[in-house]
Amino acid sequence: MAKENTENNHFTKNNQDEWLEIIMSDYGDRLKKLAFSYLKDWGLAQDVVQEVFVTCYNQYDKGSEIRYFKAWIYRITINRCKDMLKSSFLKRYYFNNNLLKHFINKDLSPEERLVLKNEKEKLSQTVLSLPVKYREVIIIFYYEEMTITEIAELLAINENTVKTRLNRGRILVKKILGGSELYGRTIE
Amino acid sequence: MEEQLSNLKRAMDDTVYKGNHFSEEDKVKIRSAIKHPHKKNRLEWFPKLLTVAVFIGCIIFITDLTKKNINSSDKPSQLEQRNGTKTEEQRNNEDNWVRKTAIKKVLEQEFTGPDEKLVDLLSNPKYRTVVNNMEENQELDKYLAEVYGPYFADFSRIEAFIGAFGGTKYQSFAYMNGYKLSLKNITIEQENILYRYTFIAKVGYQKNGDEEKTASVEGEVVFSTKEKEEGKILGFQYVNDNGLSNILSSNN
């Protein structure tokens, strides 16, 4: 994906409040979905996005030092999500939610079962069910359509590590879905 | 299945990501959070508050527990009182103390004096009455019950002590021959059989302002094992007085 040449203009144009409105419109939905891919809860994703925009607002003065705004705002979103995942509170939250899901799934209606059989739903849920380190590279690569280099920079990991995780992520998806070939997009 | 992952974006947008998830309401919340920075996110304070509360609770619990342990190790008797139970060893110690006190009291009565009231009751015929051809001395019995009663299991034991095992004889001898008696020291030992005790009493005797002399009187005491008679004497006898009764009974 090509870099946005004008992305650092976010910090140079308009006053602080207008700028906040612009970045909320541009990134609000994308960041919330990104946060959801980590946290699997829209309420928690909203909390993260709110914190990210508050951080952006407070860092407005340092805007000129930020070269690539998209990479920067994605990075702080991802880091905040990972912080949340580490917290014991979230683990408890997940535990309770998973328990709840377990009971709810037992009583799925036939219509709901049909929906789950839907291929797109299956694929989405499969990707979301992956461990975080595979899930994030798969989603950023396939959904956000970033390059291996961009992902390596964003996640602060080696490019080869990104490739390895992508391959293992694919294998896991394949195993879960029971398919044989999943290579829709090449790495290089 | 080949194109599945390359279609991930479309698949997610059509399913889990379907629709716009960042509403105007979310924007209002963010603006409000920026305007009122003191309002912390619930996820920020809740786990911290919970952790602090649990931590403080643990500290209080541990402190309380430690205090209880220190108290219980320092004052076992208090713990017993709270629990209403006593250990075997503590029961034995208490019994031992009660029995030794009984021996001490009897020996004090025996070797302090002479007890003129006792001697008067013993020797003065005016206290004696005959009932059904049996001589009685109710005043004496009353006095004996008063001074020895608290330490003996029953009155028959006191009668046996006085009639057969030398009780009150030292008082009588001392009175008759003008000796003064004083108890200097008592050593009491518990035998292997827990309700049997031996004693050695160092008794001072003096006559006519002469220098006071001492003699060791040895004896043994048996206590009742019945619950109702706990700490009460069944038998009290002198075993060896090292010649004290001879000295006191002599006129010289």
C-alpha cells in the first residue's frame, strides 16, 4: 500500500479542535475496527479509541515531529490494545464473556447456526480466533493491506518475523477451516 | 478456499465489521473526555482500586492473624479461656498447685503454735459429752472441720489422720511441755503416681527462751482421684519425724 504523502498535514492544518474532528472522521472507524481485532469487544475498542484521540489531541504541539501520522496513530492504538490485553481485568472480562458465550452457544437457534455456516462469517471468526501475534499480522496484511516492511515497522519486529508469523497464521487458518490452499495474496 | 484470505477485508466488512462502528455519540464522548480530563476511563481506575482494596484487605487479615498468634503464644491461658478448653499439662499443673497448697496448709496448722484453742478442745473434759455410751466432742469436731475440713475429702479422713496417723500430736506435746513450734520450710514432691506426694517439713521448736532447734518431719499424702473430691486429701501420715515427737513429749 502506498504511503500517504500528505498524512503529516494533519498536524499543520487548522486549529486543534478542527484537527481533532478531521482525524476522528478519517480514523475513528478504522481504529475502532483495528482495536476490535485485538480486544474482540466493541465497548473496549471504543475505550481504546477514545484514549488514542485524547493522546493525539494532547500531542498536537508535537505534530510536526511525526512523519507518518497513520503509522503513528496505528502504533499507539495497537500498543494500547496490547496493554489492555495484558491487564488482569481484561483477562477476567474475557473469561466471563467466554463462559457466557459457551452457555449461549449451546442454545443457538437453527437460523443462527445457518449464519455461522456462512463462509465469510467463518473466515472472519477464524481469523479473530487466532492467537494475537498471528491475528495481528494477518489482519494488518490482508485487511489493512500494509506491506511486510510497513508491518515490521508498525509492530517494531523483524521483517522475517512478520513473514514467519504470516505463514504460521495461514497454516492455522487452513487447519481451522479445513481447506487446502489459502494463498490469495503473495508476500513479496 | 484459495481466495479466502485475500477476500478477508470484504468478508470482515460484511460480517463482524459490518456498518459504521464509530458514531457521532462516540465523537461526543471523546470531546467530553478531552474537555474533562479528570474523568478517568473506568478501565483505568477500576482494576487499580480493586487491587488496592484487596491488598489492604490482605494486610489487615495478615496483621490480625499475626496478632492472634502472638497473643496465643504469649498467653496460652487466655486462649484457653476463650476456647473453654485446657491442655492435659495445664490441668496437671493446676491440680499439682491445689494439692501442694493443701499439704502446706495442713502442715502450717500442725507445726505453728501451739494452737491453744485446739489443745483446750482436746484436753478439757468440759467439751466431752456421752451420747448412747459414746463419747462425743462436738466443739472439737467443729473446730477440726474448720481448720482441716477444707483440705480433706471428708471428716472421717480427718478422724483417721488424728486418730491413727499422728495428727495434732505435735500440738499436744508442745503444749504439754512448753514448746513453741514454727514451720520453717516445706519441700513437697509428687510421686510417680500423680495423686501421691511426699513432704519434708523443717520444724523449729523452742522452749523457755532457749536457742531454737529444728527437726525434719517426713510424711506422705494421698489425694482423692474422684472428680468431686479433686485436690482433697484421703490420707495424711507422718513417716519419720527424726525424733521430734520424742523431744516434744519429753519433759526435759
